Amino acid sequence: MVARRKEQAYGWFGLMALCWLLYLTTFIADTPWPWPDSLTKARSSMAALIGYVLCACMFTLRFGGQQLRWAERALWLLAALGIALAWGVPAAALREWLRVLWLGALLVFTANALQFQWHAWLPRRGRRQLRHRLLALCWLVFIVVAAYELIYGRGLWAVARSWSALSGPLIIALMMLLLGWQLVQQLYGIERFNQALEERVAQARTALEQVLQRERAHAIDHAKLQERVQIAHDLHDGLGGSLVRSMALVEQAPGPLPNERVLSLLKLLRDDLRQVIDHGSSAGASVPDTPLQWLAPVRHRFTRILEELGVQSEWHIAPAWDEQHRPDALQCLALTRLIEEALSNVIKHSQAGALRVDCTLPTLSSLHLRIADDGIGFNVAAVQRAGLSVGMRSMAERIRRIGGEFQVDSGLSGTVVDVRLSLKPSTA
């Protein structure tokens, strides 16, 4: 009962066995020790008997799961009264009072045993339980023995000796049966639990495998879709921009272009296509040592085209990265595509006479890219609401994927594309 307070029945059983042992010393010991005299020993023996009956009744109620609060209160009251009388009556009247107390204890125990017969064999709720029947049979043996001794006149103390002789073997047999039966039931319960657990685990494993298969299929489909979108963006921003530039040169040329010039345009398209293919998986690509090396190819290609179209261009590029902070390969590619798309838009739509490209490092861990022209501009909000500009969506999506901030401002004085990007510490 101390180790597991929910199991109060066995705690009461232990107290019952202890009280029975104390009561049994009356018939075993041949001296009053440790008591000063025989009368004191008789008083303590009667108190032990009353405690035994109280514990036996409480054990019966707890073991049977009976909720009889009024009966428990009555038992405690009778036990307190009986123990007080056993220790308080005068020595001259002790023998008669011990007889009365013994008969009272016998009647209480008998009443408890009889009510449990009803509970075990004719329960009002639920099915009958084998362990309750075993306890009822044990108490029935006590009732039969006590009734036989009293009916055939063998006397009060003969009944007491019979109780004492039967208590030990019967209680041991009872507890062996009950504990053995509960052990078997618990083993069956553990086996059923293990079997149910194995079935549930198998079901959960199957369901998890199905979920993982679906998630894997979705991940593959998503990866394919992302790859297609990435290829589409690269083609639009890279090869598409080159096509636009080439078309602009052909349309605005005063006469037919020489073969060398046409061949140069075709080689430029080939180089852009190779760049798209080479950067299809750019995570392992190397980052240029300086911003100047990074933007030199783009600057070279566009400066020549812009000069042929009569557009003046200025490029202001930071000379070097910070030693601990620089963009990775994916960020460089995304920014390169954004510059190509922005400059292609200048060539195709802006009618600008001049533009300026600034690539600066305001702090050691940030990059600022600004592309401004003096063209006719456009209504940014209207274009965004209409959703017609693939290039603007592509630029915004690229910058979002690399964790940057993208903004476009446009009006009668021109258009400004502004990108701000935080640079993580270099792992190289």
C-alpha cells in the first residue's frame, strides 16, 4: 500500500495478517511477556482481534471494489469503541466483557462475510469475477466452522482456537490462488497488449510508408516543376534577353548587317545558351574573386550593344568583396540574370538615352544593386495587377529565393530597379 497507494486491498491484507499474528500469540506464548501480567496480555489480544476484524472487513470491501462509506465509518466507530472497552473495563468484569467483545467481533466479521457472498455471487452491476468468488468461499469456510462450533456447544474458546488454527492455512491458500490467478490474468493481458501493439505498429508502419511514398512522389513532382520553372526563368532572362538585344540591333540597323556581325550575334546566343546549361546546377560553381570579375562579362556584352543603340552607360562597381562576406554562386547567378533582364527591358521598352549601374557594398555584410535609366517609364502598379510582365515576376521571384529585397520605381523621369541583399559569412 505504501509503494502503490491505489492497491489498498493488499495493504489492508498485510495489516490483517499482522493483527492475526498478534492475536495468535495468546495461544502460543506461555508467559505474559512483554506484558506485565496476563490481564494486560488478554486486553492486548482482544485489541488485536478487533484490529484483525476491522482490517479483514476493510480488505474485503477494497478487494471487492465496494463503495460502502457508511459501513466503513460504522466499522471504525465500533473498532474504536471495542478497543476502548478492552482497555478500560475493570479487571473484575474483564472476562465477561471480553466474551461480549469477542462475540461482537464475530458477529461483525460474519456480517461482512455474508454481505460479500451476495456481492460475489449475485452482483448487481457487471459480470461476476473469479477472485471475488475465491474470497467469498474462504469467508464461507470461516462462517461454517464458527457456526458448527457454536451450535454443537464446544464453547467460545474452542471456536477461537478453531479460528486460529484455520486462519493461517486458509489465508495462505487464498492468497496463493488470488495472486496466481492475477499473475495469469496479467500475463494474458500483457500478451494481448503486445499483440495489439504489434498490430498497431504494423498498421502505423504501413500508413507511414504510404505517406512517405506519397510525400516522395510529391517532392519529385515539385522538384521537377521547380526545375522547369528555373529553366524557363533562365531561358527568359538569359537567352531571351540575348534574342531581344539581337532583334533590336537588326531592327535599328541602318542597313543589312555584315556576315561577321550576324555571326557574332549567333555566337553570343550560343554562349548564353551554354551559360544556361552550365548554371543548371550552380550550387557547386565558384564565385568570382571580385565584383569586377563577376560583372565584367555582362558589362562587356551590354556596353557594346548599348553603344550601338546610342545609349550611354555608366558602371560603378565595388572593387573587392569583404574577406568574410561574399555572395554564393546561386546569388551571383540570380543577380546576373536580374541585371540581364533589367538591361534587356531598357533596350526593348525604355527609349532611354542613358543608364547607370551601381553595385556597392554599403556594409561588410550587405550588397546593393541599382539600375537606373532616364527612359519613358511605366505604371508599376498597373503592370503588377495585370500580371503581364513575365520579366518583372521572374526578377522578383529570383531575389525572393536568395533572400533579398526587390523594388521597382518608375515614372516620367525613368525607371529604377533596386536590390538589397544580406551576405552570409563565407565558409571557404
